[in-house]
Amino acid sequence: MTEIVCLSVTPEAYKIFQELKRVKPEGTSFSKSIKLIVEEYLKGNQTVFECAFENILLSSNVEVWKKLINTVSVEDFKKIQLKTAEINNLIDKRVEKCLK
């Protein structure tokens, strides 16, 4: 059964929630986005940024990527650059294997 939870949100938290609404994959509810981020945070396996990046990578169209790239902080933009470079290297290695 679904439960409704009310939060008292500080101005700082409100800004974060607004950012989450902007970058979450289309079709993913706000509550599911929060759930996914909190689960990963509690596991300690990924940073919150990596969790959000993973959700966008796997399920978003190019418009979501455009929005993310044009709105994130410089620090997070650098993280995106590093992550996409890693992904490109993996893709290049896979292409080499497929062409053999």
C-alpha cells in the first residue's frame, strides 16, 4: 500500500528537489527517484551523483542529457566528462573485439 509522507523542506533542500525534478528520467516518479538515490547512498557503493548519472544514462533520451549538461555545476560537468570518457574507452574496446 502506498503511504503519503509530508516533509518540512528547507530552502536548500527545496533547491535540490527542484534540480532532481529537472534531471530525473522522464517517466520516473519523484518518489522513485528519491528512493533510488537513498538506496545507493545507504549501500555506500556509489556516490549520489553516480547513482543519478546511471539512471540518466540507462533510460533517458538526448533531451534529458542536453538539460543535464547545460544545467549542472562545473564540478559535476567535469564528472560527466570523466564518466563519458570511460564509457567511450569501453565502447572502443568492444568495437575492436567485434571487428576481429
